[in-house]
Amino acid sequence: MKVDRDAFVACYGGVYEHSPWVAERAWDGGIAEAGDLAPVFRRIVDRTGHEAQLALLRAHPDLAGRLAVGGLTAESAAEQAGAGLDQCTEAEFAEFSALNARYVEKFGFPFIVAVRGLDRAAILEAFRKRVEGTPEEEFRTALAQVHRIAALRISEKNVHPEVPRTPVERDDLLRLIGTALARNGASAACATAVAEMTLVAEGDGAHSHGVFRIPGYIAAMKAGAIDGHAAPRFISRQGAVLRYDAMRCAAPYAYDVTLPELARLTQELGVGVLSLANVAHFQAMWPETEWLAEQGLVGFACTANLPYLAPAGGTRPVFGTNPLAFAVPGNPPVAIDMASSTMARGDIMLAAREGRSVADGVGLGPDGLPTSDPAEILKGAQLPFGGHKGSAIALMVELLAGLCGGPYSDVAEDTSKVGLPVGAVFVMALSPEALGGEGALAEAQAFVERLRKVPGVRLPGARRHINRRKPGPLMVENKILAEVRALAGLD
Amino acid sequence: MKVDRDAFVACYGGVYEHSPWVAERAWDGGIAEAGDLAPVFRRIVDRTGHEAQLALLRAHPDLAGRLAVGGLTAESAAEQAGAGLDQCTEAEFAEFSALNARYVEKFGFPFIVAVRGLDRAAILEAFRKRVEGTPEEEFRTALAQVHRIAALRISEKNVHPEVPRTPVERDDLLRLIGTALARNGASAACATAVAEMTLVAEGDGAHSHGVFRIPGYIAAMKAGAIDGHAAPRFISRQGAVLRYDAMRCAAPYAYDVTLPELARLTQELGVGVLSLANVAHFQAMWPETEWLAEQGLVGFACTANLPYLAPAGGTRPVFGTNPLAFAVPGNPPVAIDMASSTMARGDIMLAAREGRSVADGVGLGPDGLPTSDPAEILKGAQLPFGGHKGSAIALMVELLAGLCGGPYSDVAEDTSKVGLPVGAVFVMALSPEALGGEGALAEAQAFVERLRKVPGVRLPGARRHINRRKPGPLMVENKILAEVRALAGLD
């Protein structure tokens, strides 16, 4: 399934209308097939001569004009229909035709506009204005529109194949997971906590952190990395800092015990920190920070894991993928949850299985050189998101978790043999009122509302929160469901 | 000074030995001239046919052999001399020659190895081993070495021109800055605090946050954005959270008053937060977190500023460049200080002045499309580092600073007219002992020491800490020095 030149050109050759040479030149010029293609394509066109640019403009269809006679690429036809250009009134059609004739006569190429998001009236309006421009202006404008069209077309190319799933009622799924865990070494309290957290992840559509993780939890219990019967033990409290030893219990159970304590402390002292050592953290981090947000508190959490990530400038894994989470109360809350790596390790594994390449900046091979081969990266090192700045975030996470009991990722061992880390989590809660007085939270929420309305912006956690509102059964991947049913002794 | 094809090929044509076609194809294929070139170049070679790859291998010099007769590119000559290959003993030279003859006879191309970091013994050792390999293995190995050489050569291409500077004794500089500030509206306490913080930045070699900022401070005082005679006012304390209103005083003065309070509170309660509203923050953030680290505390600080940064997916500026800082005690401390933008705004301004292009991902033009033209980005929007993850960090910073009093960057106004923001700072301090007990800090420091020894890794703040140890006068940019002397009434 490795992409080759023919496949790449077949996919992207139509991004610039009737001009596959752009995609061809990009391929030969070393483009990363999984990278950000639009600026590369744009520069290819910008660097070519005036003649080739003119030919590119001339390769475009007459707006509306050719609807009757065909000759559009599939992309153009869909775009023009989307703008309602296939439903012109007679008067509109007549004006389009007249403008077209004047425009082509004056400039020597057809009128080009990125129609997506525009209606017929807006397009006509732009047409009337642009036909009055100078040839130099209009050449630049037309080329800019061509680039905009190309960027939109590229952004629509990314589709992922769906895996087969089966609907399972929530209560049934909860029982199934609980049974699988309890039959394999978890106490009732541990099994319930993990099952509930798993259901939250599945309900949010975060399949990679849902039922998918249960076989790993169980393998880790069998390997002795997780103690299914342990309970978190209070170590000490200094002022607003609580210390617990989770005794290698699963994180969801540890949180059931410790987060209410943290929330109480924070309500009293304005800020509270939970230093939780020795916990098996194998799940998303948003459930703990979102739980704090539900109590009206700002939540922050982070943890280190296993040596997967090379620091910026380095070639060997030293940091973990070091996730951090942050939540602010709201309905829905703002809920950041992100690893410090460019790409999730699970997604790299998936790409390796499917023979796809990954983008530049995802990782290094065992030889320390950049590669887009995911199998090589798994043997080598992942890279932090955003270069040395993401590397600094990974370092901050490493130190906060390390100070809470470690181990530091460079010396962490995978005692579970399934990549399930046992280590420390740093959790902090803040009272919005303590920080900024009565109105502080409302102002933060007003900012978030303004942000939510910015076109193109999706707030962290938004997709999960939309999924969360969907009622009915959960869709579980068939393969995973069968595995968990077997672990529950049902098949 | 815009890079064109000829300049690009002149610069990078020798990265692959005697094979400028790689750089040419990269240019025509839309490479970002300011981006990460190595993986693009590598793919160009990997995607070309076996014949062209063989020709590339054959274009390489015989190791050592050609030293006597010339014919090396400048790059090769320097590399081979660096490995001491120009100082072979007669016996070594004889063995090199013999191995060379066998190798070329067997494989049909010369022995290629990335010599940087190796000595003659290591090279001979590799040579003896590789001459025994199969042709397929050795073709792959040779190509990998060629890529490694290219990556090293590319990484050495980045050099920046030095600006003219004058040595100034530290005490003289302190007095000069203090006088300039005091003559232009600052109280003695404010002038002293700002002058001292400026000297710290200059001493760290962080010129962009040093004397360079003084004219801006003064302009902001004249515009009424900074109040040079204000003093921070205590608002309230809830538990471990202190609230102050800085009354538009300059940040260094506000910290003189508030940070000792925060440190005391943190020593007592394990964690402390300073919510500092209404402060003119126009400096680096590391001085406050490093000051906390000097007290044995972990420090974290962040602030928002003016609408410069588009959220991931958006096209208009909404966030500030939103810096954050983090420090852990040590000698030197770990001291992260970074903006949430891909590139510092000052560096974009510099690139615009010098007519250089910037890398993909730095920003968008006013039309919302990606551009590598810095002048367009200054009119449009900067982008967060690391895509949606960096955008999430910018959002977290925005909310933490916003909760401390804002204003949120999307509605922040530049009352100073010189880009000096007045807003809130969130500062947190943590006691390492409260988090992890007696040994926690020592273990963190041991981790940092291991990290410091990882080849290629430079810890955040390391360059500043090296500069800090240099004794003697500070080197101040002539142009800035003249400006500050004028403001101090000296010229």
C-alpha cells in the first residue's frame, strides 16, 4: 500500500485544473506524501514561468458557461453545483455569459473564483467587480483563487477507511468489561472504575482509549505490572499538596479515591495538587481534568511513560510520549488532552500495519535519521510535536511527573510487556474565583464562546463532546469486542 | 534578498556530492527554502531510479585516495580533513588504498562514510567490515551514508550575520538604563527593577529581550500604557492563591514586590499561585521562574498579550503569542521560556526587513492563506507552533492568564501603540519536597544531568546559562545603545 508516483498523481493530479504536472513535479521534488501539500504545490506554480501560469489559468472552465456542454473535471463540476451554478435563472445565465465574454476578451483567460461558501449572487458581484480590474491585478487575483481552490481540494482528500463495528447497549458493555476485568484479577472496585472510564471514552468516540485498552489492562495484571486488588494509600499532605501511593492500582480506581480529596482541598485553598505515584495510567487524561471541571475547578494533569520520544536535537528515545490535559468548566468544558509527540504511537503502529508512510517530523529511524517509514520509527524514536518547543513541553511534563515519584522515562521499564506504564501523575486544580474573583469564570466562558464561533476553529475536546450527546448503543470494533467477550468467558 | 532558483542551487547544490540536480529538482518541486530540507532531498534521491543513485554514489571521492590529487568539493575536503584523513601515516594510507581498490572493484562505486565525528581508526574499522558486505547491502548502506552526509551539510548552512556591538561595563549599563527610565517617567523603584532585569537578559545574551526593549518601555510610559509611578496593590489571598493588581506598573517591579510573597506561601503550603493583573509585561518570562528556582521552588508562569496568533484551523488572529516559562532548581536550572507561536514576532519583523522568506507554518496572509512572506504574515496572522497541539497550549495560556484578570487577547488593545501589552500573568510555584519527598529534587536533577549528556540535545536555557558565566562588559548593539543614551540625555 506504499504510495508511488502513479498513485500520488492519480490522487492529486486534479488539484490544479487539468494540470497534473504540478503533482508530478511535487513528487519528483521530494514532497512528503503525508505532509502539508498546499504550500508546496503553490510554490511550484509560483516558481514556474508566466507562460505556464497563463496556461494553467486557461485550463480552467468558464464559470457556468460550460455547465451545458461538459468538459469539467469532477472537482469543478461538484464545486460549481455546490454554489448553485447549475440552477441559474435565465437572467443570471445571460449575465454570466456576457461577463464571461467580456472577461475572456479583456484578460485572455476565463474568470476563476473559489466558489465554495459563495452563492450565485456573491459570485456575480465579484465577477462584475473583477472584470473592471487591470490585467496585472487580475492575473494575480486569478492565480490566488486557483491556489485557494487547490488548498480546498487538498483538504478534502483525507478520508480514512472505517473498521467494522457492532452496536452494544451501554449497560451490557459496562457489565461485559467489568466481568472481563473481574475474571482476570481485578477487585470489584477496580473493575467498576476501569469499566466506567472505558465507557466514557467509548461514548466520546475515543475508540483508541476505549474498549481497545481492556486486553492490555488484563495482560498487565497478569504480568504483575498492575495490581488489581491494590488500593491507593495516603502518604502525606503539606498545605495544598496531597501525596498518594497508588500501589500499582489502575488509574481510574485511584482517581475515584483521590480526586474528591483534591477537589475539597482546592475549594478551601484556591489551588490544590495531587501527587499520585505508582499508578498504572493507560487511558486518556481528560476524564480526570473534566471531572474537576464538573466540580467548577480548572484542572491540569500530566504523566510520563516509557522511552519513546527523542528530545529535539537528539536521536534516541529519552522522554515518554508525555500527555497533558487541561480543562476549564463550561457546558461543554474546554478539555485539552494531548501527547507531546507529533503523532500518537497507536497511529504510527496503524500506519505501519497498513504500509502507509507518515509525515516529516513524526520520527527517526534506528539510525537516527528522519524517516517517513512508521516501522522504522517504532524501532527508532518518535519526535516531539513542534520541534524544540514541543520538546520543552515534554520535558516539563517529564519533570512534573518525575517530581511526583517518577520513574523518569529514560529509565522506565515496561514491566507489563504490553506498553502499559506504571508511574506518577501530577494533577492540579485551581479555583477560578480564587484566581480572578466572582466574574472570572464567566469571562473565560465568554471568551471560549467567541472562540467557538471563529470559522474553521474546533475547540479541543469538541468532537468528543458532540459524540457524548448521542444516545443509544455504542459502536464497538468487532475484533476488540470478540477479544473482550473471550476474556469475560462468554465465547 | 529573496532567494531565487540560482541562489538556492548555489547554496545547496553541493549537499549531494557533484549532484546539483537534487537541489534543482527540490526547488522546482516547491521546497520551502526556510524549511527542513533534509527529508525532501532524501526523498528526491530515493524516488529516482537505480541508475541515478549509482551515478550519485560514483560522484563521491575516494576516501583519502584523492587527497593527494584534488578533485574534492569544498565540503568533502573540509570533512575529510576534520577526520584527520589528510594526516594518514604511510601504513594507514597503504591500507586505505588497498581497501579502496578492493571496494571499488567489488561494488563499482567508492567507499562512502559520513566521517564527521569519526577518527581514522573508526573509519578504517568500518571500511574493513563493509568491504565484506553483499552488493545489495552495501548499496543501501552507501546511500544511507550519503543521506547522513547531506543532512549534516544542510544543518551547517544556517549562519546569521552579526550586527555591530559596543562593549559596555555592567555598572555603566545599569546606570544608563536607570537614568533613561527615570528621566522619562519611571519612579526610582521601577527604573531600578527594569534596569536590573534588562541587565540579566543582556548578560544571558538574550538581546531581543535586553536593552532593545528600553525605548519601547519608555514609549509605553509616555503613551500612558505603563504607569512608571504605580506600585502593585494587594487584592486578596485565598489559601495558597495571592491576588495582586499591578496598577499598570512594569512587570520587573511588580515581581520585586510579589514573588517573595509567593515563595513564602509556597514554602508553607507546598504550592502557591500568584494572580497578577494589570501588569505591563514586555520582557522574557524566565527571570521570574528562575528566581523561584533559586529559592528551591519549581516555577511556572504564563501570560497572554495582543491578537497575533490564529488558532489551528482559523485564519484570523485571536490568541496572543502567549509565552510560558517553567523552571526547576539546579545549577544551572532547567529554564524553559517559549512563545506559543512557531516563530517569534520580532524574528518575523527582521525577516520582513531583510526580505527573507520564512518556513511553512509560520503564518497566514491577510487572505487567510499560508504564505512564506513575512510582511504578509505581519498583516495577517501568526500560527501556533506544532499545529493544533501548540494551539491548545496557546489556549491554555490564554485561559490561565485570562482567569487572572485578562484581557483575553482577541479583545486586547495595544494602548501603548508599540506592541506592549498590559494584562495578567499567572505564576505558580511548587515545592519539590511537598510533591515527592526529600529525594525528589535530587532525582529530577539526576535526570536532567543524564539528559544534558545526550548527544545533540541542548537543554532549554542552556545557551543563556553559558553566556551568564562570561565575565566582563556586555556587548550592546550600537544602534540601540545610541538610542538609550539619547533617552538618558547623554548625547
